[in-house]
Amino acid sequence: MAIRSVVKGCGAYLPKQIVTNHDLAATMDTTHEWIVERTGIHQRHVAAEGEMTSDLATQAASQALQRAGIQADNIDLIVLATTTADDTFPAAAVTVQKKLGAHNAFAFDVQAVCSGFVYALSVADNFIRCGQIKTALVIGAETMSRLLDPTDRGTAVLFGDGAGALVLQAEQNADSESFSQRGILSTHLYSDGRCRDALYVDGGPGRGGSIGYIRMQGREVMKCAVEKIGGAVKKALEFHGLTPQDIDWFVPHQANIRIINAVAKHFDLPPERVVITVDKHANTSAASIPLALAQAEADGKILTGQLVVIEAMGGGFTWGSALIRW
């Protein structure tokens, strides 16, 4: 018998305030058409003053727990992927733990920027697989709007705020090698610190104490994203002897519609099998994949037993993929 991490419920939360491309065009040198053509983004949600990342995370986590039918005190682990924690310390995850009343869990943050949710999912999955825990709450939550330079249209139009969450629970499977049984089949993580300067924030406790702004070499990121993400998806499929035709749903990190379309085209995935939320959410970093998963499930797209592929690439560079039998 082998242990698998099975998705029991997912949740999402988006701040109420919506900023459209037209709103941005009123304050910077850009247009709605320019943004849509280059990114696919039409709008983004922005956290209200005083609304913290932990607040967004708690809302998404509460919905995931409700949909899973699991009480907070049954959670063994909370792992929160975020680049925008409320404080330098403690981890935002312990604040979420307090707000949920998940007093039997241990909690910590994972920081891998846009790849954070894939990293966090891998961490939780491995805790479950080795038998240390039975139930995990995996969250991606960000308030990226607070890292934006309003004078830099190359980055200021790209990001939004939000949170998504999955509840994972251990289940015994007769065959650990079978890709037909429910659960996380595998996760595949990568990084390359040589690419650090292509996408980073120019601040932090060690750099004068300022929060800093996102700085990005757009062409370099675009070039590397398609290559590295494609490689991670290929590795995940080859690991199980699968082909792109076996994929029911491709749920990519929602960074840029051109990146999403390029990777989907590379694997001959038709548009109707690709989940896209970047138009309404923009790039919510570590929150984008769980937000997209929650939206697709709520829309009746992702069904029990279907094969889901997720992938992401973030600053550092970090990147990764995962295969999930829903």
C-alpha cells in the first residue's frame, strides 16, 4: 500500500476593489489595448488599505475547508506560499493558523515567488507521503500591488492580489505507480540563481530596509519562461510515461497570455483544455494557480478523476510542475 495526497477541497478569495486597464491608463502612459495585446490582462483585484495577505489567505482557506468538509482543528500542516507576508516575521502562515483556529497544526511560509504554490504543494505532499501528517492546507496568497512602481508600466500593469487554497488528505492506494488513482502523482522543482537579476525586488531588510519595487527584464523572462516551463511539463509527463494527449486540464501560472499560449501550442493542447484567468485576475504570483483551480472547479470544468497539470516560473528563477489526478 502507498500513500497519496488527495485534493479534498479548494477555495479562493479576491479583494473587492477592481482596477481596470482604463483606470491605469488614466494615471500612466498606457492604453487598454496595449496591455491586452501584450499580456491578455483586462483587470486586476487590489487589496484594500489594511487588508493583509493573511486576511486573503484566511478567506481562501476557510472556503477550502468548508468545501472539503474538514474542521480547522483537523489540519496537521499549513504551508503558505507568499512573497508578500504581513511582516518580516513571524510567517504569515501562523497568523492564518490563529485566525482559522487550527491549533493542532504547524505552520510556515514558502517563498519562491510565482512558483511558490508548486513548491508549497510539493512540501505538503512529501510530508503526507512519508506519513508524518494526514491533512494539509496549502495556500498561495499575495498582495503584489504593494511591490509595484506606479511609474513603470512594464510591471505596474501585470500584477494583482488574491489567494487560493487546497486541502490535501492522505489516502491509501494499492499501487504507488498507478497514474489512474486519485492524488498528486508527482512534483518537479527547479531553480537557477544565475537568472536572479532578470526578475527581482530592489529592496528588503538587507538592502536598506525599504520594501522595494519589482524589477523585470521582460524579454529575458518571456524567453526563459516558455523554455523552462515547457521542460518542466515534459519532465512530469515522461516521469509517468504519459503524453500531452493524456492531459485533461492544463492549469498554468497566470502570468501572460502569450506565455500560456506558447506552452499550450508546444504540447498541442487545444484552448478548451487550458484554464485561463489572467484576463480577470492578472498575475497574482503564488496565488494564481490555486485561484485558477478553484475557478475551474466552480465552473464545473475540472471533475473527479481527471488529470491536471500545473506549472509556474518565478523570480530567481524558480520553476516547477506537478501532475494531479483530481
